[in-house]
Amino acid sequence: MITLTVRKQDGAFVLDSGPGASLRTGWTWRCGEIRTGTGRWTVEPTGRRRIGFTARGEHGVPVRLDPGRSHVPGPGGVARWAPGRHGGELVRDGHRLAVRLPGRPGGPIRVDVTGEWAELELVVLTACFALMSQRRRRILIMMAAVGGGSS
């Protein structure tokens, strides 16, 4: 097992595994851009509720994280994505990628990787975006509820 860390640096989230792997987002986390040594992808939710997410490049969708149907690059069986409030887990053929969000937004994200994963940086940053986007949606909903209730 190896442990990776994703940290906020100069307005982007940077993966510590090597140079050039980064994620940039907008304020609402509705979409973002992932850059790795192998290319550039647009990452976004597949629907309004931000349950499923895709990373799309010029040659299609190499990563789809959805509790009902996921796909990641490389050979192997069915990938299973299980997001939670404080993290998520992606499993395929006994290989595991566990993402743990920090207690506060903006802190370092811990990723425990077991087994071999094709396009590891892309998969990790897509999973981080998915979890942080869901967190942002919950925060915006809470802010709207508090703001609407104080009038």
C-alpha cells in the first residue's frame, strides 16, 4: 500500500506523486480541470445532485465514478465507487483506492492506494473532485437554508 496526499497550492490541488498532476476548480465546484503528464481532462458531475462524476478528454471518458456504474482505465473487472460524507472508496479486482477528506475544507486529502491502477493520477484527482464537489454542494445548501431562515 502507498499513501498519496493532495494539497492546495497556488489555487490548485496538487498530487504529491509527481510533477504536473493538478486539479483546478471554480468556486461552486460544478466543474474542474485535471492535468497530468498524460493529458488534460474536464471533470464534472453527471447530474444536478452530484452523485456521479466523469473525467472527459479529447478521446472520450476514461473515468466515470458513480455508485451504480463506474469505469476506470486499464484492464480488469467492474469498478465499484462508494462515496461517503468524509471520504470514498473505489475497488476493482481486489485493488483499492481509499480517499479521506480532511475535517476542514482546504486541508490535505489522504489517499491510500492498494494494487496497480492505470492512470492513477487521473483516477485519484477525479475521486477527490467528486468528494469535494459533493461537500461543496452540501455547504451551499446549508448556507441557503440558514440564509433563508434568518429573514
